[in-house]
Amino acid sequence: MMRLEAAVRIDASCDTVRADVAGVGAGMRTVTLTHGLYYAAGLAAELQAALVALVDPAATVTVADGVYTIAWTGGASGEIEWTHPRLRDWLGFTGSSSTGTTSITGAQSPGVFAPSLPWTDPAPLSWRLELARSSTWRASGRSFLRALHRDWHCTLRATRAELPQLRRVLAEALAGSPLRWFRFVGTSTAWSQTNPGGYVDGWLSPEARTYVARWMSSPAELACEVDLQLAEYVA
């Protein structure tokens, strides 16, 4: 199976959270996340490192298909205060705090879509060459390689129930966030010619910035397809 993730930018508008654990910390402490672009696993690792450093040495932050869980030491009672609604909402949590719990689990993050239907990868090795041509003094031609761009194509499929979540992820991409397409969720390393099952990073191509959902089972409208085209993104 495949998965699609949108990146979130952590900056001064969403870089802190306050937390405490009974018997471990010394009251509510403010932890600050390092600024940058994060996908789901990277954001979980960054939040865990911040909590471990200042709040609870054994705190864990895990994410599975876009659902985050924060757990505390040995069943201790923990508390989270969300100082930034944007970070809270991206992690899938609600309310201003969670108190007296050994772990807290959020709802689905708006940045992750994990489908139940198989997707199609029609062009696993796509690329586009840009050439410049000129004439020589002997009237023969020559070409210069100006750039090499990879374009990734995928046919996404979603059930009617999954379509709102898919639209949330695509909305982030339409707003300018890069996407990470996991071509096989069991492979957590980047694509290469020797690792064709790895993930690829890209922006929505200009041709894909208006997408059309085609219903596969009209008139019942049980599932739909969306053609996705990504232009290679290099961090």
C-alpha cells in the first residue's frame, strides 16, 4: 500500500508546547521545536526529543498513519498545554490541555492520507530533459543539457468516506506545501535507482494544481480516482 503526506513548516507561529509529568518534571515547562519542514515521522521525532530533554526522559511520541500518541514514563500522569492551535490541530488534538492521563492520542492529522484502496504507479522512472540547441560554424547543430527534472505520476483512489481526508492533504499541497509520496509504506528511505520502492518528494506540478475526482462506480459513487503529478523537490 501507499501513503501521501504533506509537510508542515514549524516556525515562530507554532514552535512551542507546555508539558508536565507528575513526579518527573518540576511544573509546566515550555519546550521549543526546531524550525523547519517536517513530515509525520520527523515531527514526531522532533517533539519526542524536545519532551525528553526538558520534561520526561522516557517520553515517547509515535505516529501511525497520521495518528499521533504521546506517552509518559511508566504510566505516570502527564499534562499538555497547547500554546499554538496550529501545532495542536496539525497533530490531531483538540482542546487546550489534556490532564491526568498516561498517554494521549489524537485524531487523524490533516497532513496524512493512508488509503484503503490500491494506487497505480504508471511511470515509476519518469523524467524530463530540458535542452538548448545552437548552430556551429560548420552548420551542424549541438545541444546543451540545461536541466533534468523528474515528474512522478500516480493514480490515487479513495472511498467516499476517505475523500474528505484526501482533500485535506491536497489542500495543503495547493497552498504550497511539498508532498511526500510513500510508494511502499514498508520502505522508509528515499527513492533511488537501486531503491525503487522508496518515497519521493515533490511539489504539485502546474498541470496538477486543479484536480478532478473521477467516480469509479457511478452512479453509486462508492470510490473515486485522482491523477496526481509531482515535480521533483530537492530539499
